[in-house]
Amino acid sequence: MTLKISDIEGIKKSVKLNEPVVVTFGTLYEVETIVIKVATDEGVIGFGEACPFEPVTGENIETEMVCLDSLKQSLLDNDPRNIEELHTIMDNSIVGHTALKAGIDIALYDILGKSAGLPLYKLLGGNSNQVTTDITLSIDEPDKMAAEARKHVDAGFTQLKIKAGIDIENDKLALQAIQDAVGTEAHLKMDANQGWTTKQTISFLDQTQSSSLETIEQPLPYWDHTGNQAIKHSATQPLMLDETIHSPHDAIAALVNNEADMFNIKLMKSAGIWGAEGINRIAEAAGITCMIGCMAETTIGISAAAHFAAAHNNVKYCDLDSFMFFKQPDWLLDTGFKQDKELITLSDKPGLGIEINL
């Protein structure tokens, strides 16, 4: 069957959070995202999601909508299954805008799966149809974070991601309070979102060597490669890089500089599944494991990330909890997966397995 892209549409949507989420970049009250709809001349339709976060990807909803018109003209009449070719076209058309490219990329992979009659995780590698996700603790007073941790563990979560980076003294107290609350019932990761200095990080990790803290994520600004090297050299806990790693080029640089033990891949940073595949291949070849994370996507983007993670054995960890913090939109009829506490089981429907009424 020959296929050609006949239309690409971006539909802006706003989803309110159940309660505010506090991170170093600010407090989030609602999520603005773009549902990408790619139509073909044979009636096969793919859906994706572009969920930009300006402090990380340099994009916002308004710039994405403007750039979408330009990319649309470049992509029309091409076969949507020629994904590498279409990424080359997008990269030659516009620099950056990785979240927008991710939205288009996800829709292309959805079409690829539907065209092949296979769920996406099987097309990407087929390692499994399930992933286990952590759940995030927003920055708050230590006792409140500890109570929230206890609530999530009682609800069946065994992996907690602790947000930090605004006040390191509060971060220390929060970690201790959370450990006191959950003991050894949960694995702990801490994400400072570029909020610490090198000295602060090394001191913090020295003081928490005997704790249950398993990884520290992106404590330094994305550009501080020398600081990352110093932390990796001195710390016993693995150092995970997030905002430093947007592309396979960044992954190579981090490995050459010996500045990371793990990578946090996010589809909105990597221009979608295609870029994520490249990062993971490089990491796996170097003996570096990966986590798949998220910005603030709805279940469209989460489904795509879960398919990618489930497909690959080297993606050891998942931070795919954003959809749990807001109500499911009424236009999303089928998420493409079932959630049972921390376990996400993917549908065997073709493509992403999602159903959308837009």
C-alpha cells in the first residue's frame, strides 16, 4: 500500500492539574499541549503530541503553531512511514523545535504501526509489553513530602522521584523525612533540575552515602560538563543527566567527557522516538542504562514513551507519571494502555493503540 501525507493539523489543548506541581523552574497549575493529527490519502490517521516546556526545549505553544505551518508544507505528499527521511526534511527546514518534531514523529510511528498491523512496542524491539513507572514528589515542606511518599507507597508504588533544587537544606530534610516515612519499601531518586552547584552536590552526596538514595539527576546547569565530571568522579551514587542530553550528539559528548552514569531520555527533547532510539543505542553500546521521562504530556505522549521503553531492555527505568496528576480529557477515549498502580500494560492494538475524538 502506498501512503502519502495529505494533511497535518495541530490542535491546542489545555489540561488542568489536580493540584499544583512545584519544581525548580516554577509552579505548574495547568498543562498546555498540542495534539498532532497526521492524515493520509488512504485514510490512515496518526496521532502524536507536542508538549513544549520553554525552560528546557526553548519552545512554547505559540511558536510551535507557527512552525507547524512551515513543517507541514515540507512534509505533505511524502510517505509517512519513511521516518528517517522525514526527520531529515524537518531538520533541514527548521533548527530546534524538538517538541514539535516529537509530536509529528509520534504520529508517524502511530501510522507505521497501524499500516503494519502491529503495536508499536513490537515494531521497535518487542522486549516487553509492560513498564513500571515511578511517581514524583513535588517540592514542599519535608513533612508534607514524607506524607505524600507514604501515601504513594501505600497505594502500591515502589519507586519515588523526589523533586529538589530550590533550597538544598530543605532538600536534605525532605530526603531524611521521606526515608523515615517509607524505610526500605521504596527506591528513591532525587532530581535537582539544575538547581545545585558542584560543591553543594558533592557535599550532599557525601552526607547521604548511607541513605537509600539510588541516583541523583541533573543537579547542575545543562552546560556544566566539568562539574558533572567532578561529581561522577567523587560520588558513589550514579549521576543521571537529563537536560544535558537532548540528542545522540549530546549522548556521545557526555560519554567522551565521562560525565554520566545514566541518561534520562524524553521524547520532547529528542525530537521523538527516532532521536530516542539513537540516544539509547549509543548508551547501550557504552554500557550506560537509560530512563524514559516525560515533561507534562497527556496519555498520548505517555503511551508513545511507554512503547519505546517497553521495547528496549536497556531502558531500565520509567518516569511516566504526568498523566496521573490531571483528569483524563473527555476527548481521549482510549489511552492505549492499562494502569495498575505502578504497572503500565500496553495494548496490542496497532500503532499506539489510542483512540481520540478530535
